[in-house]
Amino acid sequence: MRSREVLFGFLFSLSTMVSAQTDTLHIPSIREIYKHNNWLAANNPVGLSFNRFRSFSVAEAGYSYHNGNLGNVSIPASTSIYSVYSESFQTVNKVSLYGKIGYTQYQNGEQNWNGMTGDHWQAINLCDSISGKQRSEQYQLAAGFSLPVHQHWLLGAKAAYQVQLTAKDIDPRNKNQWMEWQFTPGMGYMYRDLQLGASFLYTRRKETVNYQNMGSHTAYPVLAAYPLGYFKTLSVGENVNWYYIGREVGGSLQLGFNRGPFKLFQEVDGSVINQAIESNRIQNRKEGESNIWQIDYKGKLQRVSPLFRHEWVWQATFGHVNNYDPLQHQTESDTWQSDGKLLRSTRRTSRYALTYEYDQLRDAWHPRFSIFSGISYYQAESALLFYPAKFTQPIHRFTVHATFVRNFLLPNALLDLSLGGQYGKGGGSILDEKQLQSGENAPEIPLWQNRNRLQQVFDYETMARWGMNASITYTRSAPFSWFIRAGFNFECIPQYAIRENFQKIEVRIGLLF
């Protein structure tokens, strides 16, 4: 594929630039860059102007293998992931620049009840019940800039583009084309120890899903999945082409304040998302619509001295989804005319998290050791409506985690060892039925329900499970900076079979320049 060759050629050319490295000699990783500049993780590109260095780039290639899905068949039973990417921060005169380019390939095994790219679409998802191998390729491209336009004012912009192509090699075969592009202009104001920011977000997503049976013996059905395990069967033996379109509009506000050893950063994001599903564009045949809003608040407080760094992070996220079935009738010209829409399902979510990190520092960029710990609480309620009945599933989950990292200083090199663990447990009700109006007869639901699938997802969200992770990273600084990292993750539900435990190994190698 020509685009892949160009991508690998670009990353190879970056490796020849190691002689131009400047700040790389004292910056050990991309993680430390985000630690020193809280604005880089925010949704405002003017944060590039707050970097404490002039040049840093990384080029990295990696491989990881996942095995086990914790009993949830919509997650692949095994996955091999190959990736390569490069990320760069540069300052030219007073202009701060950012760029990223990457490629990722996924090879999934034994996956069913999931025919979509990611979990972006809310109303109805196409899927099938036949396990098979699935291959996916993703391309990422992003660029941004920030520059001062006055003594106190900053302007910036960032654009990102992603494409993902997916194909399954067994009937019914799905071919997906997913695209997302995002544009974020922003502005900032600085006065002494205070920084203020505001940004605008526009995102457009599209996905085309094509299902077909290519074999000559058996035609397998394509399914349209609703929340709570409900589904309907589409035409057997015919090709299915659905078109998903989504638009997101939002904004962010940021506040940063530095005083002595303390650094405070806060950000609040909000957005509104509209999604539509069509099965025939020419005839204007619609299948579903979604209206979504979401709000995210994040705060971070750091206390930094030459010998240590304390960091507290708190976060609260809220979301609400309304999914609709369109009311349409077919005209004499075989086109479909809309007569309104009917609320079919809803979903409310909230998440709260608190983390603390302590770093004992060798110098400003190199911790001797780090301790990272945190807790999170998640709750959600999904509902499906067939008047006068309402089916609901309330769930919640609590998770606690901790990680310890030890750094060793070697001749012209650094060695990092990390070990961590987590435990989570949830609860809720798998399915509640409520009559919205007493005295009404139970409705006739024009959908099937997969009770096994419903139980799988409920167990995945609520059952107690524990996990552990470990990694080792070797970073060499002479004659140029490079690193190699190996990691292992394990997660299990004690009541499940060993083969369903989640295991992951990964290896990454890269250049810092």
C-alpha cells in the first residue's frame, strides 16, 4: 500500500536526524514532557507555547499481543497489534509547532457481535454472530501551532485526521471505512502567574459498513444490535450497506496558576454530538438518530521542589444519550419521507476519579522512583423503551489501582522498572421492567433478545476482577538517545475459566531526537 510505504519512509528519515538533537540529552521520555506542561493534555493548542524546551521528537515502533476477553465475545479473544509513529515538538523563533504521524495494524481473532469501528455510534450497531478473523489498519495525522500575538495574548490551532479500514475474512464479511477529522482553534491570555485559555472544537466522523456473504453454501444473517441485548435480523443473502454520520461541536475553558512550588491547572470541556444512520441514501431511508451531550472537568495540583514532586488529579465526567427510531413512510416514487422520530433508548453515565503521584527527583527531568495510586467510580443506566414498558439496566463500578516505578542510573543509560496492580468490583441490576402507565397491556416487542450476550456484558461491567502490570525500560543516551521497553499486563475474573483471563505482552523500540 503506497501510503504505508510513505509513512515508513518518513519515519526512517527521521532517524537520520539524531545528530540535531538538543534537549533530548536531558529529557528521558515523552511522558516527562506532559508532566512538565499540563496544557499539552488540554484541548487548547496554545499550550505548546508553555513548553520548557525548544526541540524534542520521538520515533517509535511497537508490537503487542493480547489474549483473552474476560468472557465478553464482542472483544477479540486474541489480538496482534503492530504500530509505528513519530511525534515532534519544535520552537522556531516564537512559533511553537507540533506534529504527529502514525500507523497501526490490528489482527483480531474470534470476535463476534461487533461489526463496528470502536464504540462511537450509539443508536444501532451492525454485527453478526459468527466468529472470525478481522484485520484493521489505522492511519493518524495531526499538526498544530501556537504563537504570541501580543505581550499577553496567544493564538493557536490544531487539526487531526484519522482513517481506519477494517475487513473480516469469513461470512458474513464486513468491510468498514471509518474517518474522523478534528479542528481546534484556541486562544490564551497570560498575566504574571496566571494563564487563561478558551478553545473551540469541531469534529466530523463517518463510517460506511458493508456486509455480504461471498460463500455459495450458507447465507448468514446480518444483525442490527440495540441496547440491552436486543437485536433484529436484516435480510438474509442480500448485501447490507449502512452509512453512519456524526458531528460534534464543543468548547473548552482552561485556567493555570503558578505560585512558588505550586502549579494549578483546571479545564472544563463540553460538547454536543448528533449522529444519523442511513441504509439507503438515494431513497433517504433512515435507521436511527442520536443526540448526545457530555461534560468533562479535570483539575491538577502539583507541588514541585528540587527533590520531590507531588501531584493530585481529580476528574468528573457526565454524559447523556438519547437514541431515536425515525418515523417514515414510503412515497409513490419509492423514496422515504420522514414523519418525526420516536425515542427508543437512553443512556446516562458519570465517572469520578482521584489520583495521587509522588516522585523523588534526581533532577527536574529524572525521578529516582515514583508511586502512583488512585480510585475511580463509574455508574451508568441504559434504558430501552417500548411504550408502555421501559426496560432499564443500572450498573456501577469501583476501581482502585497503584503502581511503583524505580529508576536506576547507569553509565550513559537509564533503567526503569515498574510494577502495579488494580482491583475493581461493581454491581447493579441486569434488567428491570417498569410500566410507564398502569393498566396498559404489555407491549409486543418487534426485537429478539440474546440473554447470553446480555449476561456477558453485565458480568464484564460488574463482576470483581483484579489485575497486575509490569514493565522494564532501557534508555541509552550515547552516542544518540534510544530506548527499548517491554511490558506485561494480566487481568482476571476469579469465577471465569483461565482461558478467558486477559493477558498482554508488548515490546517497543524508539529514538529520541
